[in-house]
Amino acid sequence: MSEGDRAPVPLDQESVGRLSRMDAMQVQAMALAADRRRQAERARIDAALARIEEDEFGWCVECGDAIAPARLAHDPAVSHCINCAK
């Protein structure tokens, strides 16, 4: 996301008015939220790759028990067993 996407939404005097600015602000907020979700997902994936490198992949980071293969198949970046995730 570029700096322009994060900048305050300018008031466009030629637009319809307040609603146009509110729409632009909503689009900007949605883009920022999507960017935060992408960053969080990338952090989860990077952590899973680090666990693979450290030969700790598939083991719960909290209790040390094995994570169910079906759970890992559904989400390979999962870091907790089902009991610790609750």
C-alpha cells in the first residue's frame, strides 16, 4: 500500500459533497484493513516457515503436543493444537 493510499482523503469541491468524501474514506478504511490482514497472514506464514527451519513444525508452540494432521492440512500456518487454541 502506498503513502498516497494512507493519506487523508482530500475534500473534492467538484464531487457530490459529503457523501462522496465519506465513500472515499470508507474505501480507504477497507483498503487499510485489507493491508493489515495481509501483513498478519504473512507474519503467520513466516512464523510457520521458521518452525519448519527449526524442525518444530507440526508441534504446538504452547504445550509441545503434536498438531493434528487434519488441522495442519486445513491451515499449514497454524501454531497451536486444538486444545491450546480454545
